[in-house]
Amino acid sequence: MDRFSKLRARAAGAVGNEQVLLSGLAVVVGVAAAFAAVLFRELIGLVQAAFFGFEHEHVASGVEGLAWWHILLAPAFGGLLVGLYLRFLMPGGRPQGVADVIEANALRAGRVSGRAGLGAALVSAASIGTGASVGREGPAVHLGATIASYIGRRFRLTRSQSRTLLGCGVAAAVAASFNAPVAGVFFALEVVIGHYALTAFAPIVIASVAGTIVSRTYFGDIPAFVVPPHEIASFLEFGAFALLGVTSAMAAIAFMRLVTVAQTVAERTRLPRWLRPTAGGLIVGAIALLYPEILGVGYEAMDNALNENYALTALIALAVLKIVATAISLGFGFGGGIFSPSLFIGAMVGGAFGIVASIPNPDLSSGHGAYTLVGMGAVSGAVLGAPISTMLIIVELTGDYRLTIAVMVAVVIASLLTRTFHGPSLFHDQLAARGISVRGGHDVAVMSGIRVDSLVRDDVVTVRADADVDAVRSALLAAAGGVVFAVDEERRLVGTVTLATLGKDVFSSPEGRSFSLEDAIDRSRPVLVLNDELGPAIDQFGAVRDGILPVVRSRDLPVLAGRLEETEVMRAYNQALERLRDEEHGDSGRQ
């Protein structure tokens, strides 16, 4: 037993309650994650000073006096640094962010690689500091999760406790990055953990508060945006806010699909992976020659939109170019988050919509600055798949509660339409591109750690692939569920034969009739492997009606090991769900 385990045992014994221990660790994680977020922001400033000569966030104003070639080449050179780091030092050779934290919660019991977490911060600082059109919340969240994961491993926490501590790191990072403690709590629960648990709530709140205290001590208690006063001029405007929700959904879907397109284009180029960020940086730099507002996180442009400083044409141009610049930045390999870009896009879409909506009757309009604020919430909520935390973040970022109902209407409509016509979020798109399905996190998290081999049944009925009709008839009568597995002479799986599809031919054929089983074997049925986890395997049962799947020893050596029944999987799921529910309410000990 190492010193961390001894400390954990003494602490748990002293307080007599694991929940109190977890709350104490939440304070440590919250403070550490907040300091990491502060250092990350300072690192961005240092990189920006090295490339552009200033540290402040008003990038568009800061680059006004620079030569055109400077603006063009700075993102490209930053892309070269990013590409080289990814090539030689980054695990997996790609940037990491919130999607990887969601995966860690759902599939790896809350474990995040420390090397990957540090690498994500360095790559993202280089990306943002040199002008890539990305946000800083993703790497900050990843860094907070990395710290939480390290502490959870050192204290040998259970799976449920490790996931809760992961949520603490996420909440503290969001709270410290945006001065938004309430939103930090709900972001962790809604986006990363994927459900609301009573025992997780208190430690996550504690971590978020601790992170906010550190952030406000360092940066001060100042809203990220200075918003002029807005009032809803007429309840007739709620129709316009609803239409803005529809428009925001269209913008969010266009943004997410263009990110996928940019990734596809980057992969089809003949450039080596480490050179792709350089090419992407050149394109971003070229766009910045026309509209430097698209560089970096873009807070200056959002402030201008909120204060109604842009004309309609400028708002439309900035919305379109920010979508393009961010898609290229992410698709070509820069590191960074998507929250700030989605806020930017929403601000420009909302501002443009507000100008148009005000034309029929200006006296019944709140002003396009109000629509800017509502659009920020609607687009970002749809892109992140987090309507509740997004509404709270908008309120905390601006300090303006007067448009809360309008924000709620637009966010709900935009999120619903985006989920219906596209999918849950850009994070889920990123995971799906790697062949990972987390289905919101909770179901897979319940089943993570349970393998197929713990439920496989070896009482299978097999036939040789060259069997005659009598052998097939006997096998079908003996098989559970009428499912027989065809194998070769070395018991390697060839396919499946079922009573439902073959019974009529087999039992109605006369004795001695010529019969070829090879032509009747179904080779399309999904196949599981003994060491597969049950979480992802659940999805495979949707392809069969009889609820039975073959299990082989390995993909390379598909020797039949047995069968797995859907009823057994659902029974295991219910048992795991009960265990998780007990842990979440503090009713069970360690796993």
C-alpha cells in the first residue's frame, strides 16, 4: 500500500464517510484545475506576444499595424509547430479535447492520460496564440480532467468516484475559464458525466466554487462581455426569438458538417499529417487579411456585436468566415475548443437576424444587440449539445438576466432541431469519426468494465459448412432460439443458419434431395470477441431479431467460443445499473 492509499484509508476512517473524502478531494482538484486554467491562459498570452507582439485578447485591433505577410504567416508557422509536436510528442498524433474526456468517462472509468493532457494544453496554446480560430475551453477542460484523473488513481478511487472526480476537474476548469461557477457544474453533469447523480452533485459544486475563487482572485470578478441594458420590447418578439432558434440550428448544423468536410479534405490531401496544420494556418491567415476578427477566440468581435457596432453585411460575412476558419482549423489539425467559436458564430447570426427582424417595426424590437446575446446561446447550445449549461453560461458571461426567457426559447428550439436533423453534438461527431459511440455517456459508463467473456455461453450448436440436409435439420431442432453456427474443420466461424430463414427449405425438402448449406449461410450477422466490452456490444443486437450473437476468440483467429444472448446482457445491465445507483447514493462500498 503506497502513501496515497494509506492517506486515503486514514481519511476515510477518520471521517467515517467516503463522501466526505470525495468532497475534500474536490477542493484539491478544484484549486489545482483552476490554477492550471490560469496558467494555460497566461501561456496563450506568452505565445501571442511572441508571434504578434501583444498579450491582450483584442487580437483584431492588435494586428492592425502589422504587415500583411505577418498576419498571413503567423498561423501557418504556428501550424508547423503544432504539427511537429503532434508528430513526435503527442500520444495518438492528434489534438485532444472535451470529446476525449467524454470517452474517458464513458469507456475508461474516468482515466485520462497525463501526457495527453499536458500535450493538449501545449498544442492548444500554440494554436490559439498564433491565431487559429479555436477556443480555449476544450484544452482547459482536458487539463482539469487530467489532474482529476491523476488524483483519482493515486487515491485508488472506485469507478463511480473516479467519474465524479473527473466531473470536479471539468467543472472547475469551466468555472475558472469563464467565471461561471453554476454553468461549470451543469456542464460537467450534462456534457461529460451524462446524467445527474445526487452524490456527484455536492463534490462538483465544491470544485466549481473552489475554481471560481481562484479565478476571481487572479482575474477579478468581471463578466467576460460588457453588455448594454436590454429589455424585451413586446411579447410579440417571442415569435422572432423562436425563429432565431430555427436559424441558429441551421447555422450550428452547417458548422458541424463543415468541420467534418474539412477533416475529409485534409485526409485526402497528399500532405503528411504533420504538415496539415501549416496548410490550414495559411488559409486562416488569408481569411484574416480580410477580416482579422476571426483570429483566436474572437471576444473583441463578440463585444462589438453585443454593442451593435457592426452592419448587416459585416455580421453575415463574419458568421460565414468564422464557420469556415474554425472548420479548417479543427479539420487540419489545430488544437482547441469549440465553445468560443460557436459563441462567435451565434453572436453574428443573432445580430444579423435582429437587424432583419427590426425592419418591419423598430418600435417592437429589443435591438439587434439583444438578438446577438440570444443567438450566442442558441448556436453554442446546439453545437455543444448542452442546452442547460449553455443558458447558464450566457447569463454568467454577460451578467444579464433580463433576456433569460428569450435565451431559453431559442436554445431549446435550436438544440431540439439540431439533435433531430444532425445528432447530439459536435463532440459526438468527433467520437463517431473514431468509431466510438457513447450514447450520452451514461449507458456505456454503466457497462464499462464488463466484458463479453463474463456472459458468454458455450452450449452452442454447430454444423459444418458442407453439412447435408439431415445434419442441418437435426441442428436446427436442437439449437436454442433456432440459431445454428456454421464452422469449418478448425471450428472457425463461417456464418449463421436460423430456423426462421431456412426452416421451410430444410423441413419440406424430401429425403436425399440435393442441398447446399454454403448458399444459405448468413455471413452478415455481427460477431463479438471475448474481450469486447459490453457497452459498445449492446448496439450490435439491433441488427438481429432473435437476440443471439456469435462470440469468437479473436478477430484474427475467429474460432467460435460461444454465443451471447440479449436477455443476459440486459440482465447484466440492470444489475450494473443497480450497483451504480447504490454507489451514487452512497449505499455500497468499494468495487
